[in-house]
Amino acid sequence: FYAREFRVTPDVLIPRPETELLVEAALEVTKVDSPVFCDVGTGSGCIAVTLLCEIVGSRAVAVDKSLAALEVAKLNAGKQSVTDRAEFVVSDCFDALDSREYQFDLIVSNPPYVSEAALAGLQREVRDHEPRVALSPGGDGLSVIRRLLTEASAFLKPSGHLLMEIGFDQGERVRNLVDEGVWTLIEVRPDLQCIPRIVVLRKR
């Protein structure tokens, strides 16, 4: 992932090429020196660790509701020598964080977004061998994305950014979920197949 090797286990997703686009977008929007960012649903830690490697002086809070996933992320942070700039927190989205203590320049997330109905159609190696909790929140697949859109602004500094990866058929629905009083929608960036994939938002 992003030219680095990452350890994965059955407790985390295998990093995807599409998610590298999330990293690229994060690098483009991050203009401040020594930024502090949060990776929600960090899994293997591939996003947080990559950003720590790419942005000198940055610091990360990596959250996941799976303790087993966080152990994998810690291992990968150690492998890339960035553990001293990372904090790992067991948390369902922002539940374990206090916005009076945590204020970020950037929040990134590759959340579970596969709808319940689409699970059966996934490739067998994904459906049968990757953690269901990291693939789908159930229902229409948008529940975690809704939470991020509702809760993230309290944890962002003024003009901070929220970046999310979304499913192949969710672009229009996610656009309709954006509260324009809270967010400026900068773009929904397509992946290599021209599918809307990365949502880039700035806090108003």
C-alpha cells in the first residue's frame, strides 16, 4: 500500500488501491505544518501510518472499535517507525473521544459502507475472509457515513477537512446527506474506473 508493506490478519481489511486515492487527497488538502489528524476505523492502520510517513511532524489518533484491529495497526506503525507520533484508541467512531481534548486538522475514514443487500454479491474471497464489521454496517450501508457527517465537525478545527471513501453507487446519496450549513463539499473524486469514490469536505 503506497509502496510500503503492511501486515494484515483476518481482523482487518486488505488495503485496496482505491484507498490510496484517499491518502493522495489527504496530502493535497493538508497545508498546515505538523498537522494532527484522526483516522476513523483505522483497521490495519494503512491510512494513518502512510500519512505519518508522508507528512513530516504530523501526529495521528487512530480509532477502531476492534481491539484486534488496533493491535495490527500498532504493529504496522512500529514497522514504519511512527509509533511515537500515533495514539491508538478503542472507539466506535468518536464515542471515546472528547472534542474539548481532541481537535484535528484532518479526519480521514474508509468506513464500512457495503449495504446489506450487496454483501452476497461481493467477491467470495472478500465476503468469506474479511471482517464483516469492516465491510458493512448493515442496512443501506450509509450509517457510519451519516455519523461522520454529523459528528466530525465538532472534532475539526476551523476550515479542517473530512475525507471519506464511499461505495460505488453512493455518490449522489452522500451528496444529499451533506449539510451545507456545516460543510463545503469540495469534490467527490473518482477512482481509476471513474466511479465516485473519495468525498472531500471542508468545515465551514
